[in-house]
Amino acid sequence: MSTNSRWRALTHHHLFWPVAVLVFLLLVNVPFTPDFFSVKMTGGHLYGSLVSIVLFGSPLILVAVGMTVVIATGGIDLSVGAVVAITGALACSYISHQADQNALSGVLLAMGLGLLAAVVCGLWNGFLVARMGIQPIIATLIIMVAGRGVAQLITNGQIITINSDPYKLIGGGYWLTLPFSIFVVAVVVAVTVALTRRTALGLLIEAVGGNAEASRLVGIRSRRIKIMVYVFCALCAAVAGLMISSNTSAADGNNAGLWIELDAILAVVIGGTSLLGGRFSIGGTVVGALVIQTLTTTIYTIGVPTQTNLVFKAAVVIVVCLLQSPKFRAKVFGAKFGARFGAKGGAKPAVAETDTAASTDAAPKMEVS
Amino acid sequence: MLNRRNFLTAAVSVAAAGGLAACAKKDGSGSGSGGGSKALSLGFSQVGAESGWRAANTTSVKSAAKEAGINLKFSDAQQKQENQISAIRGYIAQKVDVIAFSPVVVTGWDAVLKEAKAAKIPVVLTDRSVETSDSSLYVTLVGSDFTDEGRRAARMLEKVLAKAGLKGPVKIAQLEGTTGAAPAIERGKGFKEIMDAEHKSDWKIVVSQSGDFTRAGGKQVMAAFLQSHSDINVLFAHNDDMAIGAIQSIEAAGKKPGKDILIVSVDGVHDGFVAMSQGKINGIVECNPLLGPQLMEVVKKVHDGQKVERWIKTKESDYTQDQAKAALPTRKY
């Protein structure tokens, strides 16, 4: 009975299904790549499939973490891909004009410029959404479309190649034998979790997402919170943009971060955050992003023909989303798996405990009173 | 209310028509003065500015027109067919001598090309071809033969293998271009054609995926290839950018690009030549965007009523590592 209840607790944990899918995808690779899990030292750093997955998945994790916070307020940010392109383009074009591309001060200034541009984009998105009351999907569409043009303007339609060792570190370099980007991601995730779960900020964000007007009436500055999350999201995208351009030592205004907004939204959904806002799970998002990156790697290793790549990806995504649906699980596996789980889309267990099975079809809103 | 709306619509359309008329007048006087000095006028509609290759292509067309003394009217379609069709209609209305364009897509050109034919303006295609019901709708195509580029890549690989003295089984990884794009399909087809005909026993493509013609794509796909097929000894990339990305992954895996894994790619962009001069790429098959001078030559011939070939292939060369250093300073894109 005790093992049974422990099993129940495990399967009802909000991260159970995303992690299960991740483990399953990793295992699928083993027959095709026998030493898939092996990690060895090559040229002074660790090398292996798992390292590659984290390295190439880092930008997506960052963008998805920013997206999670925006989605928690009931918004969405489509402009992240364009911000990725703008940041990379600005930083690389600045560095390419330096006499000494390896000078640390020049590199730091270039990165600062990129981050500054991102803050401007974030403020613009936040202004349109919070002050002008424009639908987030429309407000952020503006930079999504125009931003890529700006990035191409900065790069002159060319791919800018740079040769800077300090810049290469952030997205393609190694530190303590691990990819440096892992540390960047770890810091951003840790800070985000600390700020949202150790302070009241997380509660405020969820309150705004649950009901912006009600939260304003109880004294939360909902507009300011909204502007803040868009700036945060743009900053996350900017760091991802620095990583992507640093990874290949080149800025490609046309292709950098192309469609990353969709992958990021998908990662958030796989991680169990409701698109309706009001609750979120950073941990779930990180797992979701890893699922997407592992899926991409799996497609390359198991030799899915190129023409069917997208179909394969779609099929896996459909299965993952169905597994996330409590109603579907209740139908297929019986009520044991289905009931109650969906209510715990993430967020605080204390809140989830009060949810009933009946509230599973719609994402429950946090009550603010 | 309705009246008011009608009035507004009328006012707007009158204003628009006035604007158009003004434009037409200005353009008319422009071509008139061109006719006075007897300069040949060419209307050129470019696909867009989606890549460095394309930017080089645009620059080449513009400078070649200047050199040839041709009055060039240039427009950028921003990768949209409707923009291109309206640009061509504009050229017909301006009565240019010759129209040239790089079609955004393959189909849907019959109507506008018929209008050009009715106005007796010859049409020259550049870089890419179209599918039409009536082959008399365009005079010629000036552009690359992607299938032949694939064949040339296979020939290049033969040379590279001979030079490296690699006799054993050749295990090839292929980085394909964007799925469904003509260069990706045809380069792969041409390469396979030679391989199947002459190297059935000793060459084998062990793994092949799309890297979307981008560096990031090439890098990521190659990283996965190296994990699942550690015995790869040759890489065929459909463009230089993917090869450059793949080189970074090969180095991260502790192997030497150009030695442990021989690399052949297509395009010949500046950065590709840099990599080749460092010994990291073994051979590059050129796909030349600098077709401006050839285009101007054809335009003049067509205008004079001379017969031209149906498909004028761009002048392209193949480069090995020995030639890379010498050719590097001349690479413009």
C-alpha cells in the first residue's frame, strides 16, 4: 500500500510526464548510437551526445524560461526570435569593427549593446501590452516581423564572421571541462526560480495572469509587472542570441533564432504551464526544452529521411501533448492516472492540493483575495 | 453614411490615380531621355536580399549594367511573387527594352509573361527557371545548373580522395540544403548519379540530413552524425555555410577537418575559401552569383534580335586547396 501511494505521488508529480518522455526519447537513441550515454574527455573538455544536447539546447532553454514568465501573466511573446537575431547581429557587427577582436572590453561592450537593444524591444512590447492594451500576440508580432528586417539591416544582408576568443566562450567555449553555456543557463534558471519562488514575485506574476484587473484592485501594480516580464523575456532571448552567434562565431540576420518562438512556446506547454496564464513551472519548461532538443538530435541520429522530419516531430509532439491531457489519460489508462493530475499544471503544491478533479478541463485560475 | 463612404472611396481612388499618373509621367520622361541617348533599358526584378549570395548577385547585376551602359531599372520583390508580378507589369507599362527577373517561385507566371509578349518585350530569366505552358514566353535562362554542380562535386571528391590517398571504403555524410529547394534536390541528385554509375562498390552515403543551408544547422546536424556514425570519413555539404558549421563540430569531436574527414562543398563564398586556405575544406565547387556581365551580354544580343541559347549556364570553376590561397583575395562575396 505504501509503495502504491508512493507510485501515485510520483505519477501525480507535475514533472512526471515531461521527464518520462525525455527519458524515453533518450533511450530510443541507444540502439542507434550504442555509446549514446558515454561522455569522454576530448581536447580538454567533455564530449558526448548528452553534452551536445545541453550545449545546443541552451539557447532554447533560456528563451523558453523567459517565455514561461510572460505566459504566466496570460501573455505571449512572439518577438523572441527577432530579438535573438538583432542581438547577435549587433554584437557581431560591433566586434567585427574592432581592431583587436580578442579585446575583452570590446567584447563586453558588444554584449552590452546587444542586451540594451533587447531591453528596448522588451520595453516596447511591455508598453504596447500593458499601457496600450493591445493583445500580446499582435503587439509582439510587430517586432517579430520588423525585427528580422532590422537584424538584416545591421548585417547588411551578409553573414558576419568574427574571430574573437572571448566572445566564442559564451556559446561555444568550455569552462571546467563543461560547455560554458551550461553555467549561463544554470545561473539564469537559478536566479529566476529564486526570484519567483523565494520572494512574492512569483505569486504576483500568477495573480496578474489569473486576473489582471482583480490583482490591480488588491494593490498589485499589474502593469508594471507585465512590462517587467516582457523586458525579462527579451533579455533571456538576448543572451540566447549571444550564445547562438557565439556558437558559430557568426551573425546570420536571416536565420538566427528562426522559429525559436514556436519551439519555446512548445517547451513551455510540454513543461505543463497553461497558456491561459495564472500558473507556471520553470522546472517543467527546462525539461520541455530538453525534450525538444533531444527530439531534434534523435531525428538526426536515427536517420529519419529529411522529407519526413517534420511529420516525425509532429507525431511525437502530439503524443506528448495527449499524455499531458488528464482527460486523455483518464480515457486510456483509467481514472487513476488521469484524475487530479492536470490541476497541478505546475506552481505551488499547496494550491494544487485544493484543486478538484472537476477543474481539470480548464486551467484553474489563482484566486487573489 | 453610405454617401459619405462612397465619396471617400472616390476621393481616395482619384488621388491614387493621380499619383499613378504622376509616376507614369515621371517614368515616361525618364525612359524618353534614355531613348534619346539610345541607351538600352532593362527592367530587373530581384528575388530579395535573403543571403550573402543574393546580395553579391544584386551588386553584380547593378555594376555590370553600369559598365555596359545599360539603363537599369531595379526592383526588389522581397521574396513575394505578387511584388514581382507588379514590378514586371510596371516595366511593361514603362516600355522597357528587355525585362529580366529571378523568379521567386516556379509556377504562376503565364499571365504576366503573356502581357510582356503582347507588348513585344523579350524576357530573360536569371538564376532560377519557371514552368510555363508556352515555352515562347521567355527567351533564355542565365543561371547555374545545380544538377551539374552535384556531378562536379562528385568529380571533385574523386580528385580529393586520390590526393589524400584514401583507398578504403568511403563513408560519406551528406548535409542537404533546405528540404524541397531546387539547389538541394538537384545537387543531391547530380552527386548520386555519378556515385551510382561509377562508385557503387566503394562509395556509400551512410547518413544524410538537412542542415537548412545555415551554419548553425550544419554544426548541429554534424555533431549528431559524429555520434551515431563515428566512422564517417567524407562530408559532402550542399553549401559552404553548412560545411563551416560542420567543421566546428568536427573539431569539437577532436578530429581534424580536411584530414580525418575530407570535405567537399558547393558555392564558393568568401568564408568557404578562408576555411579551404586553412586546409579545413578540401574542395569547393563554385556556384557563381556574379552573373551580371553575362546577363548584360545576353540582354544586348536579345535586343539586337540575335539568336541565343535556351539556357546559358553561368561560368563556374572548381577549386582545390592548392588554388584556394591564390583565389581568396578575388572572392567578392
